[in-house]
Amino acid sequence: MPNLQAHLRVPGPTPLPDAVRAAGAWQMVNHRGPEFAALMGRVLPALQRAFRTSNDLVLVGASGTGGLEAAVVNHLSPGDPVLAVTIGAFGDRFAKIARQYGADVTTLPVDWGRAAEPGAVAEAIVRMRAEGRSPVAVLMTHNETSTGVTNPIAVLAAAVRSAAPDALVVVDAISGLGAVPFDTDGWGLDVVVTGSQKSWMVPPGLTMLAVSPRAWAAQERATMPRFYFDLRAHRDAATKGSTPWTPPVSVCFQLDVALGLMEAEGYDSIFARHAACGAATRAGLAALGFRLLADPEHASNTVTAAYVPEGLDWKSFNAELRRRGLALAGGQGRLTGIVFRVGHLGYVTLDDILAALDILEEALADAGRPVDRGSSLAAAARAGSEAARGRVPDATDPVVPSPLDAGRTRA
Amino acid sequence: MPNLQAHLRVPGPTPLPDAVRAAGAWQMVNHRGPEFAALMGRVLPALQRAFRTSNDLVLVGASGTGGLEAAVVNHLSPGDPVLAVTIGAFGDRFAKIARQYGADVTTLPVDWGRAAEPGAVAEAIVRMRAEGRSPVAVLMTHNETSTGVTNPIAVLAAAVRSAAPDALVVVDAISGLGAVPFDTDGWGLDVVVTGSQKSWMVPPGLTMLAVSPRAWAAQERATMPRFYFDLRAHRDAATKGSTPWTPPVSVCFQLDVALGLMEAEGYDSIFARHAACGAATRAGLAALGFRLLADPEHASNTVTAAYVPEGLDWKSFNAELRRRGLALAGGQGRLTGIVFRVGHLGYVTLDDILAALDILEEALADAGRPVDRGSSLAAAARAGSEAARGRVPDATDPVVPSPLDAGRTRA
């Protein structure tokens, strides 16, 4: 049955609420004028509340990757030892950026699908210190979009602090912050990066960073070249209610509106909604026989990666899903063709997950796959409402062995 | 009399046509999906037609300043001799970016308000060559937004070609391209940068660059560090109908719509409209007694800078203009407080200029200034229709001495 509606279930850009869409159509204003200054006066404190920080917030006109670059080039000098803890494609990208600008990067790679462990992080730092290369910064990913794994940043940051108290803790929080609990100041994070097109229910175009006093002090000394991404220029302009270069004004309008919606809903409710959607997605996919990539203990509540089952041609199946109105994401980097991903962040409710599973289930059945029609919906609804009621999402539930995936080994 | 309408007459962001505004409210799509690939398939060729080039076009999610940085870091190595021809604040910025990344920059500064001269450019190159520092690139500004001067890029580029045939010609065309005649291939330009919020009638958030085969060859050798702004990554992704990092999708929607509007109007008609608006603005301001900054021979048809007359407090007068619905821009850099600027680019007609002059005229009269009510409107209408009919804009008309500005000397 064709579906009249489009279901955008990729991990960003995420769907926009109507009020956010409407703000995208507002007429331009002067970004050096009073309307924009008033907007900055609302948006920056709202972001501080969302980040749970009293650190300075800056808005930069770029994607999240631009934010990662800003996080690197402002605080490091060529030759600086850096530890990059990478659990997937975006962790690798963060390390690559630092290397590109001449940092002396040691990577701590973790099997894709797993979270980093604080002991391993501490050990890596101890090894670096023993070599006389105490890290100036540790780069970490909060929520790895390529694998659907959420790192336990609180304990990882604590491990960094104990092993290298002077190292800056620099966190890519692009695809998690705003959707799942996060505590910039409580966890002692120095630089935190996010992007407008993720949990924030806003089109892409803005990256938002929180910068600690320690990180500003490091910025004074850091010699990596920077101009567009110079965060001090952004901070100085922000004090005057503007940005150093012309900002993406319409995306700023939309962020202002979206932050209002988020505060009206309340972050606890937002987190419960994402927990429900995450649990429902995992349970629904598992009921359909898909094997999930992520270690259940660290499964992300914003994106889920599932293996493409043996014998299913992803390209043509995905095209069929698109015809039915469901847009999913493929695998990234070394997972291209191996997994597909379902985004469940931002403007998403349990009903959206049920709609996506319904399309997926029917398409599988029509493709001649063994499907117990309705089973994924029932499983998802159960898991979703349990998670929303505060039961720990099905973290400890064993993953159901997949009838679609027999004989396939984990990548 | 309060004005019910808002008149955004700054040199970017520029007002949006209704169809462009509507596209800003469209729901998100996957930037790796077929809808976005189709958009890229329309936008890139339309930009090639607007740039008059067969060179590769790339879209980067950033302001024009980000585009200038991309134009520097992709084609140069630290230590490379570079000539930066600067006629204002944006020319200075271009030079500063190159210096920031370690280029050996020689500036050829031109008095603010004047255009660069081909002879001076050739001489500067000859001097650099005599010192064994033949420039790897020459940076130039097409339309200097801070002064309202349009450089004669055709003859300047020819001068570079004859004095240093191997030097890349790198042009900041941010605030002119799309509004006034421009010929990337005819003028032999290697890198041309523009920004969505100028002539393109689109919100800020995108910078668009045309890159010649010579510039791509230079990119292979150039060692300045780059990641987000790596144009090769953008070109490679463009061949697959996407971008390497998440693009500002809504701004891309809007650019697609705006380019359709521009092609429907036709570039000759767009250029005539800007010539009319430029001539009308200059004639209207002159009739009000404002002295203009720009050399009349090179006055910009997209932005006009006028001196703040003696005895007029710009800050409070500007606030009064804003109360009446007119948003103008102040001076930049060393012209802060000295000049104000009127933007007349993008979605602008002669009527908009008349409306702005009407507000300005009435506010001046209410401030007790000697104003012959209606005089600027008559002068603007006359100059505008003459310019639209193809008469060379009032380039050779003597500037009327200003009754408001007696005794003031040129900055």
C-alpha cells in the first residue's frame, strides 16, 4: 500500500515541527540590528540551559563537522599530543581533523557497535604520559551516529580527569545533546559541540559550541590557524548580540522557535520521549528479525543501526521503502552496505516509530520475507511505553536471534 | 509618519521574494537522497550559467567569509607569495585570512572609495617578481561592500595575466555577482566566491565557489590545512548529488527557487534593474545633500556608502529611521561612524529605493535639516529610469556639493 506521508527517519536532518517550518519563511532582518540581538539574547541562555552549563555558548554557521573543526583548531597547536577515542565513523572524522591540522594524534579505537570504557581511556593516557606525550586534549564522541552507540561520557570524562587533569575534554555531542541526558558542567566538559539539524528540530546550518574558561585559556596559546572558526571572534560578537560573519539568519529564527518548544515540553519529557522511541525502534527491529549493531547496554536513543540481513539487497529494498514513504539511512564508512540506520531524534514520537515499522514490516512481507504481520508494532508499543514509564530501556534484554540473518557474523 | 512596512536596505541579508520565503518552510529531506540530488542537478548548472563558467561549482555551508577562507586554504601553501589588492574592509579581510594561514602577503591598498587600477596591479606584481616573490595568487574584490565600489575585474585580471601568467586570479564576488555583469570564463578567473544572502535573494548560510582546472591543479599541491573547507571533498560529493557534510538544506531549497526566479527574469533584466536602483540611490542621496564615498566612475550598483553629514548623530538618526521602518547599515572598519550604507541588491526595485528615500527625506526634514521635500524622489526616479533605459549610470555627473556637509573633508 503506498503511503501518503513522508517519514524522514534518518539521523539528521530531522523533521521540523510546523512552528519551526513557519519561522523558516520569515522575512530577513539585519543581523547587526536589534531584532537579531534580541534573538541572541534568548537563544544563548536557552542553549546554556539545554547544555546544562554556565560556559559561553557560540553559534557558528556551519554543519556539525565545522563545529568539530572549530573545537580542534581553537584549542590546539601543531604537534600537540591528542588522544582521540573513536567508536565509529564520526570519531574517526574527529581524529582526522586534528591530524589534518598537525596534532600528534593517538587513537583509541573501539570495536564499532561498542562504547568506550573508562579503564581503557585511562590506560591510553597513562601510556601517552609514559612516552612523554601527555595529551593536551582528549576527543570523544557522545553519541556515535554511524553505529547508534551512546558513550558514557560522565565516566569517560572522569577517567580523563583522573589520568590527565590538565587535558581538555572535547566532546562531539552533535547527535545526542538535547535528546538524552547531558550535563556539560556536571561532567566537567571543556568543549561541547552540537548541530542544529539533530535533536533541535531545526534545519542544518548551525553548529553550537559551549567553551569552558579552561578552553578559552588554551585558545590564547593555541596556534593552529583559524579565521572563520575563530571562536573568540564569535564570543566577542555575541556580547554585542551578533556574530562576526553573517549568520544563517533563518536557521537562527528556527532555533529560537524550537528552543521555545523544547522548554515548553521540558527536557525530562523530551528525554522520556527519546527513550521510548529508542526502545520501540530496537524492539520493533528485533521482532522483525534484524540484528542490531549496538551493544544493548549502550544503545543510542537517537539512532539505531541494524544489520542488512543476508540475501536482502539493501539498495533495491531501500528504494522500495522510499516508494512507500520511508527514508532510512544507509551505513557509513566501513559499514556501507553492512547496516542501515533508523533515526529517532528531534521531532519524533512513538507513533512515528510505529509508522516506520509498519512500512518496513509490510515491505519485508511483500519481499517474501517471513514476517508475522503486526509483531514489530506490538513489540515496539510495549517497549516504548515501558521505557516512557521510566523502565530502563531494554538494555539487558537479550537480542532475539534473527531468522533473516542466520549464519551472518558480526562485522 | 510611521511606516507600516519594513524596508531592509542593508547590503545583505537581502529581502526574500515570497516564493523563496515559502521554500524556507519546506519539510526536511535526506541530503543523501534522490530529492537533494535532483536539487543539486538543477542548482549547480544554474549557478554555472550565472557565473558564466564551465568550471566546477561547489556549495559550502558557511557565510561568504567562509568562502573566502576556502578560496585561500585550498590553493595556497604557507610561505606562498600572494598579492592582495584591497579597496576596503573586505579586501583587508581577504588579505588577513591568507596571512592567518601563513601566506607571504603583499597588499596593494587603494584609497577607500576608489577602485584598483590595472597599472598599479601590474606594477605591484613586477616589484614582487623583482624580489623573487612572484605571486602564486592575486586576491581581489569584485564589489567592495564596505565602500560601495565595483572593481573593473576584467581589466584587473588581464593585468595579472600579463604580469604573472601563472598566478591564480582569486575573486571575492560576494556582493556583486548575480546583480551586475560578471564573466568568470571570459575574464579568466580561477576562483570566484559568492554568498547566498546577496544578489541571490536567499537567506545567508551558503557560499558558492567556481573553481578552474588551474585552481584544482594548485589544490593538489597546496598544503594549507583544511578539512571542512576542502573543496575537493565538496566536488567529489557533488558528482554524487550531495555534499561531504550536511548542507543547510532549507537554504539550498531557497537557492533552487531563487535561481528559477532569476532565470525567469533574465540576467540582462536583473542587471538593468540593479543599474536603475544604483543610479536612483546615488541620485536620491545626492539630492538630499549626502556626499557619496565612491568614485562615481566605479560606484557599485548593489551598495552605496554616503558620508554621515557634519552635525548629524548617526546613532540616534539611525534609530529614528528604524522606527520609521527603514534598516540601513553603518560603516565598517575605519569607516565606522563616518559613513552609512544603503543596500540595493537582490529582491529590489526602483519602488523600494523611492520608499527608502521617502523615509530618509522625511526623517531629515523632521530633524530640522534643510530638505526640499520630494526632491530626492524626483531625482531618483529620473536617474533610475535613465539607467534602466541603458544610459550609463550617472558615472560622469558631478556630485552635487552638500548643504548638509559643508566643510567636511573626504576621509
